[in-house]
Amino acid sequence: MKLLCEVFRSPKKEGMYLFVKREEGLTRVPETLLAVFGSPESALVFALEPSRKLALADTATVLAALESEGFYVQMPPGSSAEPALDPRQNKQQK
């Protein structure tokens, strides 16, 4: 699987990034996440494929999240995810 990925940086939380499929943009990102994330600032567009190495995330995990959830949130190293950023918790609360 190979897809065009766009990465957005958070203006509210340094080191937090949001990965989405370029063709979908932010359409599948929950409003609760965007409220915590802030107004997304485009940082990078690149071709993501299984053989590509990412600096702080597992490529297979990112690809799987993009397919199932429509986005992947990369937190700064050493930080824990907030509940609003975890799509599994959002589904359980609905």
C-alpha cells in the first residue's frame, strides 16, 4: 500500500503532529481532536509506503490508523495521549 500523506503540526502543542490521507484531508478528524490540536498547520506532504522509515512512529501503525480511523496523531516523545486524542476512547464514549 502506498498513499499520499499530509502531516499537520499543532500550534497549541509543540511536537504534536496529525497525519492524514492527502485526498481526504481533515474530513475524518473528530472535532474534539481539532479542538485540542488547534488550527492545523500543514508541515509536509510525502508518499507513505510500508518500506519507508518514520522518525518517531511505526510506519505500519500509521498506515493502519489512516485506513481505519482516517488519521494518526503523533505525540511528542515522552508524553501520554490525552483522552480526546485516542479514537478508541471516543468510540467507547459514544
